[in-house]
Amino acid sequence: MEDILRPIYQERASQANTIGIMLVEKKPQKVSPTTDTFDSILLIIVRNGERPVYVKHYSYDDKKAAMHIVTEAQLNEWMLLGNNRKIFDWLYEGKVIFDRNDFIQHLKKELRDFPFYGRKVKMGIEFAHLIRRYRDGKAFFEEFHYLDAYNHVIHSLHHLARLAIIENGFHPEVTVWPQVKHIDPEIYKLYEELVSSEETMEKRLELLFLASEFLIHSRTQVGSFHFLSVLEEREVWTFNDMMEHKELAVYSVDLSILVEYLIEKNYIEVVLVETKGQGIYHRYYKMAQ
């Protein structure tokens, strides 16, 4: 389909704002999650755009293609937060059609090297997701809502697996479990026991909560490294200070539960400051001594 799409990408390549173009072809299997069932994905990276992502679909005979125009800022956000996992497959597997000033080559090198800062932020985000899912799952378990608990535990194991993969210097792929089977067999075994065991749902969850507690605790320091390193910038923080800080904003809705978890584990201290109301205190936070 490359010949059919050539007029489209040649027009884009001639524009000064375009810094890279890649073509991703569907894999031989009938349904390809990488390309969302499309035969071809045309990824066009631009320096700036009116919108961060613009998508257009094309058809030719019995084939279909999708053009994704993505700004450099959006691409960097996806790579940092990992909230569009297909982008890694596209960058790894795609054919480079146009590469202004070796932009894509530098991008691929950065993916291979996986810089220290990027790893720490990603690990922090996965750890925060992990705490959220684990705590919610445990709450459902204690209320005897076992199917809801199971759903959250599956997700928490997924975040634990991704955390282990990143910790070992790799980007998590779309197919995480074959990847983690080689990197951290202990986590894979937990997952296998949860989905395959002949024990009752209650018993499976009970055993998994016990095992997960240890695995989460053992990764607290590495999982919270980025968050705590930012916290060191100031003596005392309000929660709103954290929400508005550019580097901490990536924790989003998981920020509150992450802070409370780190208080429980004695990484963060609560500072109470009197208000004008009797018996009411402002609640501030600082690094534990």
C-alpha cells in the first residue's frame, strides 16, 4: 500500500513543520492490535500543530489505512507516560519514510537507551497505579465483592509486571506477560496462579494479597524514587502544591493515594498547622527525617 500512500506522505514531507514520517504495515495475522485492524498506519510527526493528534482514514480496493499526524510534544508525552502503548510498536516496527535531521533515528536511540530520568518517572506512574488498584481490590475483597476484587487485582499485577520490566531497563510491550515471564518469573507465577488455580476465588485472592504485599513493599523505594526526589525540592508542601507541580501532575488521580501510602510507610510526614478554627488544622507534607 506504500505506493498508494506515497502522494499523501510526499506532500507532508515537503512541509517544513514535518520532522518524521513512518509507515507501519499490518502483521500477517487477520487481526493486528498494533494497527487496530488497519492494513497500514502512516505516522507523521510534526513540530507543532493546532491539535496534538489528527487522524484521517483512507480506503483503496479492499485495503484501509489510517494517517496519524502527531505533534512532537504529544509523542514525548506518550513516551513518558506510556498511555499509548501502540506508539512503541510503531516506532520499533515502522519503516522510516522521511527523517528530517535524523529526528527518528535519535528517537529510536533514546528508546533503546531508555534514559534514567524517563525510567524513574515511568516507574513512579506504574507504582502509583499499582497502589490504587491494589488498595481498591483489597477494599472490594473485604466487602466480599470477589469479582470486583479480582478485576482490580488483575490490573494491579499488570502494573507490577510493567514496573518490573521498566526497572530492568526495558519498555513494556503490548504483550506484557511473555515479556515479564523471562524478566521476573515470580510475578508471572502469581498471575498464573490467580487465573489458573483450582482454588476458590476467595482463597486465590487471599493468597495473592499476602504475596503482593511483600512484592509491593520491596519495590516501594524504587517505585517512589521520582516522587520523593521532587518532594526534596521544598521543606513543606500542601497537596495543591503537588497537584500544580509540573513533574508531579503526571500522577494525576493516583496522587492522593500514593501520598497516603508513603505516609503509612514512613517516607512522608504530616505537618499540622493551626487554622483560625478551633481544633482544625491545615495538613502539610514533608519528607520524613
